[in-house]
Amino acid sequence: MNSRRQKLALCLGSVVFCLLVGEVAARVLLPHPFVSKMEPNDGKTPRNGEALRSLHRADPKLGWVLNPGPLEYEHRFVDEHGSVQYDAVYSIENGQRRTSLTPHPGPVIVAAGCSFTFGHAVRDEDTWPWLLQDQLPDYRVLNTGDMGYGTDQALLAAEKQVLSAPGKTDAVVLGLGDFQIDRNRGAQGWLVFVSPFAKPLFKMTADGAEYDRQVHFWSPGFVGDHSALFAHLTNTLANRVYGITSHAGARQLTAALITTFARKFQSMGVGFAVVVLPYADDQGPQSKADRAFLIDRLSAAHIPVFIPDFPRLPDGHFDVEKFMVNKKERHPNRQYNLILANQLKPFLQSAGIITK
């Protein structure tokens, strides 16, 4: 009897020892695992997750969409020194960011994209869709961009708008950032930031990209809050179950997404163009390679691609202080969006996307 107890104790001790060694190794050798936590109310972290949850509702296809409104939401960030970094009010109507004080008649131009298009941390009138509307009085510019969207969600939202009013849309303009590639993967490392919402996952097919299913963040719960090993295992298991592709695979998928939706819009008589959005850190080797890959694929598919010309620092890097809301947020400010809108209008005219 004592021998059996000794063996059991030895077995349990070995298991505990292995778990302790694994936990230490996970904490020392691996990066921090993804664990869903609320932002600390410390004045150092913008409460973007709170804004995401307050402004949105879950959607079975897109993952999340803006509440229908009408509503006005104040997004304010005061840093730990008491300085106001931004104080913007988002005006929402019919589930979209407002683009003018009064609706414009005429054919619709859909501005699609992520928070760069939505206008994170800037006023309604400082977003590039609003500024483009100012320049296109004969059109009605609609902003279907939203916080945290990948290319997949941006295109789904644009398609939803086009289908909601058949024959009323002249063109879709996609604001594309190569950082959206990793969002399109649907990995746990991105989903943790948009939790509790899910997001769509597309897969590659012989015909392009096809919607597969929704993917969720798998919270490791209380144990994961205290165990890096368990949290890593949960993250890895979720990615395996969902079949999350590599970055290279996501790059292929992003090109397939854009070309697939371009064909869809073309079949509906809707023009389509892509504007490549500059951003902080866009001069890294990976970013340059990703952009070159996407531009090459889109050009081969005869999709109009616009690369705006922004003044750069002497080392070629993007001027964050001049064109971003602040160094922490790194989202476009009014000056960025004004340059973009001013250059976008003649491009759309030369590409035959707009005629008025």
C-alpha cells in the first residue's frame, strides 16, 4: 500500500515539476501570451477597446458593425500629464460615419477601409471621406470604414452597402494598409484586441477568396491570467483549430480578396480602385515587401492603384509628428487626410472612376 502511494506521489510530483519547468520556460523564452484584459485606467493607454465596445454591435458576417444611430460618441484621450491628446466626436447615422452636414444627391462613392478611413481620433469633418465629399458635390460619398477592420471586413461592408441600393453606386474606393494583412489572418494575436467580437475568416479557392466562418478569441480565463504556459497553449490550439495561415499565406489571401471583390463589383457595374495608405513604420523590410507584392498582383489584375505622394523625412520615414494624431495613436490627422483627398480626386478622374 505504501509502495503504491509512493509511486502516486512520485508521479504527481513529476507532473508538477514538469509544469513548473514549462511555466518558467514559457515566461523566459516565449513572448507574452495573448490574454484578454481591460485597458488600465492609468492615463497612459487610450481606451480604444471601450470605444469599440460602446460604438458597435455584433454582426454574424462582419464580426462587428457600428450601431445604427443616430448617435454621437465622444472619444477623448487625456494622458497621464493631463494633456488632451485628442477630443473627437463621432457622428453615426445608419451605421456609418457622417460625411457631410446634409445628404448629397447623385451617384454614390463608397469609401471602404479600417480606422484610417473611419477617422479614428479626428472629427467628422477631418476624415478623408468627408474631405473627398467636399470636392465631389455631384456625388454622395459614404464612409463604410470602421475601427479594426481587416481588408476582408472592409470589402464585405462595401459590398453590403452596394447591395442595399442596387444601381445607385458608381464606385468603391478601398483604403488599404499592408498592416491589414495580419488582421486578415484572424490569429489570436489580433482577435484579443477586438474581443468580445469575432471576425470573418476567408479561405483561398481556385476562384479567389471565399468566406469560410467566424473566428473568436479563445480566452484562457482565470488560469491563463496567471499561467503563461496555459495561455500559450490556448492561443496555439485556437489557431490550429481555425487553420490560421502564415503571414505569407495571408498576403496571398489579401491579394485574392481584393481581386475577388473587384470582379464582384465589376459584375454589378461598380467601379473599383485601391488607395495605398502610408503610415508610421511603413519603411520596414516586411512592409515594403508586402506592398510591392500587393501592388504587383493588383496591377496584373488591372485594378487601379493609387499611391499618394506625402512629404517624407530625410531618412525616408513617415513624419508622424506632422501627419498623425499623436505619437501614441499614429492615426491620420486632418492634414494627412486633406493631402489624401486632394490627390485622390484627380486620380479617380484619370482612372475613369468618376466623370463629374
